[in-house]
Amino acid sequence: MQRLGQVPDKRLLQKVEQHISRKGLGSQTKISVQVRNGDVTLSGTLQYETERRPALHAARSVEGVRRIVDQLQVKAAPKKWQQANPGPSSPMNGPGGMRRRDGMADTFTRR
């Protein structure tokens, strides 16, 4: 049921989709928009975490949006990339995530 002065959900849907498309997010980013009583739900897959904030900002900037529900997920990196590039917590990496040339892990002892 629509309240007096409330923007119709169909119009909000069009405006939010339009604002998101203008943000120029990557081609691998797939965002679905649902609107119910002024509440906007964004779902789908982002290529990078850095795309989340612009997408949410685009939806919030539409007049008439009451609330944003963020159900966006970030696409996982390919397994071969994960295996070839161990993260900073890997024993193969030195301080600050720098990889040692000799392949040996640094050991640190507390005194």
C-alpha cells in the first residue's frame, strides 16, 4: 500500500537501476534490484569489493528510497590465482606479505 507522497516502487526501481548503470561498474558486475514499499534490496555479484560503495551510494541517492538492504557478494578470485599468490599470512611470505626469494619462511621468536 502506497502512502501519500511516497514514490511508487516501479518508479524507484527504474531510478535506482538507472543510477547504478551510470556508475560504470565492471562488466563482470551483475546487480539485481528489488523494491518493496520504498525498501531497496541489492543482490548479485560484484567483481571487486571496491564496487560495493558506489552501488550503495547510487541507490541511496534516489529520492524516495527509505532503506537499502545489501545482499551483494564479491566474486571469488580464481583458484589458480589464489594458489600462485599466497596471502600475507602464508609462511612463505616475510614481513608485510613480501615473498622471500629463497622460498624459506622467516621465523620470529619472542624474547
